[in-house]
Amino acid sequence: MSDTLAQPAQLERVVKHSRFLALAAAVEAPAQAMAFVQRVGEPTATHNCWAYRIGEDYRSSDDGEPAGTAGRPILAAIDGQGYDRVAVVVTRWYGGIKLGAGGLVRAYGGTAAECLRTAMRQPLIAHATLRLHCGFDDLGLVHAALAQHGAEKLDEGFDPKGALLRVRLPADRCAALKIQLRDATRDRVRFIDPPAAG
């Protein structure tokens, strides 16, 4: 299981008079990653190179640097540090000395890797979504059990017989929640469909 960032991170370093600033953040979707790139990219800088990884989905940009010298090394830093659902932007202010292709790869990749290495990590937890139906009399017991198992209520509706809830919780807690609800309500809670990953 990979990690994501517990909070945004940044790191600045100077390589042969060029200033490099890495900014990293946790992202859940490509649109969120691109919004982060747009938000933190510095218009006055020489280059704003970036990469993100969200599961099997990834993208990177050299933003005018020679092909393969910035975006790919940043992506390699994300992967090399064991991160997922992370976007990194490395901004460069040119300092007057050319670094060459190898120097650029080391500067961009190294700045991104050091930023991620020193950042606060947070393990990614697999979640599942459950739908369940319970009678009005059992609603209090159900809500107490959901809280105890770290379940987040996504939505709740009512019909003449009771409540229909959709909840999200760590996948490894599903079985224990079902057992607790079965025991607490004498098996009156009905699960509508199998848990969906998410």
C-alpha cells in the first residue's frame, strides 16, 4: 500500500545559481492535480515543471525544458518515494548557468525527491461503500455502530419502514460492522448490495 501526503510540503534549493522550489500536495483526481499545478505555478519563473500520480493515472510536463529532463524525473521521484495521489510542481528561476540534460534531471528529480522524503506521510487506506436499510427503532444503534467503525455517512433517505443509508468506511472494518449490526438489532438490518471499492 502506498502513502499520500498528510499535508502540503515544500522544499527550496539552489543549483549553480538557479533556484528550484518544489511544492507537493495530496490530490484525489486529475482535475484536482491540474488545479494545483495552475494555482502554485509561478508566472514570473523560467519554468514550472510538474507531475502527478493517481493510481494508474499519471502525467508530467517539462514546461519548455528539454524533453524528459524535468517532468519524468519528478514523476520518478513520486514513485521512488512510494507515493500515490500526489502532485508535485518544481519551479525554476534560471540563474545564468546552463545545467545540461543530466544536471536538469538531477536538479528537478532531486528537489522533488528531497521534498517528498522530508514530507509528512499518510498511509492510503482502502475504503468500501455499503448500502443498508434499518427500521426506525434501530436507527440509534446503527448510527452508534457506524461511528464506532469510522464510517462516514454519504447519504440517508427514508421510506415507510425505516432508513436507507449509504456509508463509506475502511474496507477491513466491513465484516466487523456487519456482525455488530446483526447482533445489536437481532439481524434486522439489511445490506442492499455487496461493498463496492472506492
